[in-house]
Amino acid sequence: MDAIFLITVLIVIFALVFDFINGFHDTANAIATSVSTKALKPRHAIIMAAIMNFVGAMTFTGVAKTITKDIVDPFTLQNGDIVILSALIAAIFWNLLTWYYGIPSSSSHALIGSIAGAAIAAAGVASLNYSGFIKIIQALLFSPLIAFAVGFIIYSIFKIVFRNNNLTKTNRNFRTFQIFTAALQSYTHGTNDAQKAMGIITMALIANGYATTSDIPFWVQFSCALAMGLGTSVGGWKIIKTVGGKIMKIRPVNGVAADLTGAMIIFGATALHMPVSTTHVISSSILGVGSAHRVKGVKWGTAKTMIITWIITLPISATIAGITYLILSSFL
């Protein structure tokens, strides 16, 4: 069997594995608040999230094209197939490690950091597409800050609008509405996160001569959407517990505010063709809502752990990918 074809097949397999892991790793992003408020039973929430993730992934490809061409140039990347394979192995390793410990780290940070790290190991820092890479980093950094601010504002508006309402009745109505917001958030999650694996596979196809443009083939889009949906159906219970209860005590009105915020920011990024960390956005939305509700009610120790993980993911995943590239390149 041709070595280039074999490596391409391996990249497709690892990319789908990454997407599957991304699905169960990030399930908590979409459904943790609705599960914690009992708006949805866990099994129902996961089934709904899996379906909506699949639908979202089949809707757009703009983010995938950004991943394909804006970090490195797949047409000129030295040893591009080994770089991509190394990046996937590193990102999968980091995702599984943080999932095991129940830490809601960013799959996006892990993947983008891994691509950069492997590319630098292969061809130096000059191999990075600086304008595109910096644009992606800016989106990753600013989106959680925007989510925090928007979550704070939306919940503050809720407090004013519903301040004279009966608490029991209001919570019951918001619990029902939260089914819709959880579905919306699951959909937007699919529109952004599943596209990252699509971009990786397309990058590999270009690097190995099986594609000549950054357009995403339908089979790539469908297989990544399916892998994401199947991964979501497995569920990441450890992270669900962290996002759903260890940041703050979430009530239906808090959950709706956080869900709406997360969906708005993620979908806005998708419309701009920018990859963002759904984990960061949704966790920051909850932090913003919690701060507007009662600052002392936020469990800042958990938030601190999450923030530290967010910060270290890029450099650690880049380092792991660089080491993986050096090992693989000596054998392949």
C-alpha cells in the first residue's frame, strides 16, 4: 500500500476519533445547565444534543476552511501529513487527560496549539501563517471575555424584567424554555466545533495531493458530523458535573441566560468563520451570569482551575505535538 495513502487514511481515522472525543468531552457545554436544573433528564438531554450537534455540523463549513488554510499553508507545509498526524495525536491525548480529571479544557486550544507546535517542529516558526494564526488566537482569547460580559448583561436584564414575578412560576416557565435554549446551544456547538476536524482532514488531503482547494468535500463534512453526534451521545459526565454544578448553583433563569449567551457568541463566531472554544465561551457565560446574580455565589476556586487549564493548554499541546512530530518523523 502506498505510504502517502496509508498516512492519509490514518489522519482521517484520527481526525474522526478526535471529533468523537470532542463530542463527549464537550457534551457538557450544551446540556450541563439544563441537566442541573432538571429541565431535561440526562438521557433526553444527551440524545437531543447529539441530534442538534449533527444538524449544526451539516449546516456550515466556513470555520473548517479557516482551520485548513489560516494556521499553516497546506500547499507548502513541509512533511504536512506527519505534522497533521502528530497534531491529532497530541490533541487527542490532552483531551482524554483533561476529560479523565473532569476539567473542561478547550478542544479548540488543544487542536490549534498542536498544529502550530508540530508545524514549528517541522519547519520552524516561519511555517506559521501569522496573520491567520493571530486572528484565530484573538478569537479564542476575546470570545470568553465577550461571553462573560454578555452573560452579565443578559442576566441583569432578566433581574429587572422579572423582579416582580412569582419565583416558583417564573422558574417553571424558564425550565420549560430551557429545553429550547439547550437545543439551540447544541446546534451552535455543532456549527463550530465539528468543523475543526473537517478542516484538518481537508488540510491533509491538500498536503498529500488528494485535493486542490480548501473546499470541504461532502463525505468529510458528513463523517465529521456523524462522529461528533456519536461522541455527544456517549456523554462526558465528569465535565457535566463540573460545568453544571461546580461553578455556581444554577437555577432555570440562570441556565436560560447562560445558554442564550453561549449560543449567541458561538453562532456569531461561526458566521465570521472563526473557531472559538465552546468550552471557554459557555463556562464564561455561566461565570458572567453568576457574577450578575451574586458574586459570592460563584465558586471561584473551580473557575481558577478552569482558567489555568485554558492558559496552559495551548503551550502544552504545542509541546506534545512537537515532540510527537520528532518521534514520528524519525520512523516515517
